[in-house]
Amino acid sequence: MTPSLLLGKRTTWTESEFLAIGETPERIELFDGSLHVTPGPTPIHQRFAGKLLITLTPPAESIGLLVFEGINVRVGTNRIPIPDLAITTMIDLEELVVDASAVRLVCEILSPSNATTDRVLKMRYYADAGIPWYLLVAPKTATFTLYKLDGANYREHATASPGELLELTEPVVATIDPADLLPPR
């Protein structure tokens, strides 16, 4: 049975039921027993994700970390979001779900269909799971905001717009000018 047919048949899901769906072309996340399905990302969203992957992979791999687009991250019981990008320690590459304890940074790129989810719900989930860094990208303005976990909450650590530099010192050392990720004009 396809995920779209399954969605109409139940209202709550356990993690094991969610994982039994298997790999799908749909982006399906588990939020407190509810499935959250979003449309595919816009081209500008995909461009930011791809460019960030290219930018962050060499410095991450040079210190034994990995960078992924769109992986399942277990942040709590029946909570498995899919961040747009994640930097992790070495993990089992065959596992369907990565535990939050292996994640050093998550990145969400805002989309019209899920901006509130990324700014509020996922930010709370990631903080509760203890993920040290959260990068939020607003494609409309090409603004990057980096948050650092401070106790139980994220606090803004740095922000950059096109022409300004975002300096990452943890979990990787990298300098990003949001203008470099924009499409050519």
C-alpha cells in the first residue's frame, strides 16, 4: 500500500509503524504520532541545500564528521523530523534513522509550506534533543541565522545576509557568504 493510501486510514502512528512504511519518494516526518507530509522543495530551496552540502562537506570530513541532506533524525519518542541538512559524527550508513545524539548541527531551509514548523516546532524538537547547533535559512532574503543551544533553548549566535559572512567555528570551521549560494543573475 502506498503512503498516500496509508495516511487516510489512521490518525496516530508509532515509530515502528512509521518505519514500516519504508523508503518513499514523499517527504514524511513523524511528529508526536502524527505524520507530516510536505510537498517537494522549491528550486531555490534545493539550490541552498546543495550549495551548503558542497560548502560544508570538506571541512566536516577533514575532522571526521559527515554531512547529509534529508535524513531521518530521532529526536524523541515518536518524533522523527527530516532536517534539510545535518552534520553528524560517524554513523551506521545502513540505518534508516539517525539518533539525535550523533547530530552536531541541523539546518532547515524555510519553505512557504512549512516555515512555522521549522521556526517553532522543529526548533523545539532539536533543542529538546540536545542538538548543539541549528542553522535557519530564509531563501527569500538569503538570510542565515545560526543558533547555539544554551541550556534548554537556542539563542541566536550569528546572522548573515548577502555580502556578510557567517563564520562557523563549531561543529566545523567554515565561512559562508549567503550571496555565494544565490543563483547567478
